[in-house]
Amino acid sequence: MSELAWIFVSAMLVNNFTLVLFLGLCPFLGVSAKVGTAVRMGGANVFVLVITSLTASFLNAYVLVHAPYLRLISFIVVVASLVQIVEMAIKKLSPTLFRELGIFLPLMTTNCAILGLAIFQTNRGYGAVEGLAFALGAGAGLTLALALMASIRERVELADVPAVARNMGLVLVLAGTLSLAFMGFAGLFTS
């Protein structure tokens, strides 16, 4: 398996940001009630992750060479700016999606998965191409986690669930079960 494919699969399955590293739980728990909304939120996250990755590569290679202590604050500014741009674009292009995502769209600014991507990428020494594969894998993994959770939640809505297990309690049990399933990918690419 090539290095880029390994980075992609590792970020998507083996080290899934949401279900293994527990990053990005806010949109995972909040926007996963409907599959359509979850997939669109995943798409917005993929876009922000890719742009963050490219920007982090540029900053790390050319701007922060002699000032690595500014890395964290630089990444926070980049993420906040990108999320504001995405929020304005979605509000203009799809007001319905903007209303469906609600508060979770601006909360992408504080989504630790996006900031974590920039930090992991630079700590692992990924260049622009490796960082792009990492961002696409992380975004695909986040979208997969959102879609899986949303599909299960839609199915459970039709089931006869005892009152004591409804709402957030059941969502947390489902999240834990999905997380255990993804832990099974650990050690998949050890050779």
C-alpha cells in the first residue's frame, strides 16, 4: 500500500478522529439526527479540513520556520477565519442547510478535530501532499461517523425504545458502540 493511501486509510478508519481519538464530538452528537444533514455537515468539515491542511503546510514551511512558538495561535486564526467563510457561503448558497445546521456550523470554529488536524500534521512532519491525504482521510472518517450515527438514530426513531433509554442516553450508548467497532481497526496496518 502506498504511503498516501496508508495516511488516508489510517486517518479514516484506524485513527478516526471522532470514534477513536474522540475529536469533533460536538457535531457528532448534535447534527447526527438525520443522514442528509449529517452528510452535508461532513462535507463542510471536509472542506475546512482540506483548506486548513494546505494553509498549515504553507505556514509551517514558509512563515513559522523561525517562530514555531506561534504555530498554535496561527492555526486558531486560520480555523476561525475559514469557518467564518464557510458559514457565510452556506448562508448565501443554501439558507435551508444553514438553518438545519444551526449553532453547529459556527461551532466548527471550536471543533477540536480541525485544530487537531493542523497540529497532528505538523507534528508528524507531513508536507502539503501528505497533509492533503491526511485531511481527506480525516474528513471522510468524520463524515462516515456522522452518517453511521445518523442512520442508526433514524432507524431507532422507528423502534419501540423504553422511555428511560430515549434521547441522549441512547445516543451515548450508540456512540460508545460505534467507537468500540472502530477500535477493531487498531493494528490493521502494522506490517
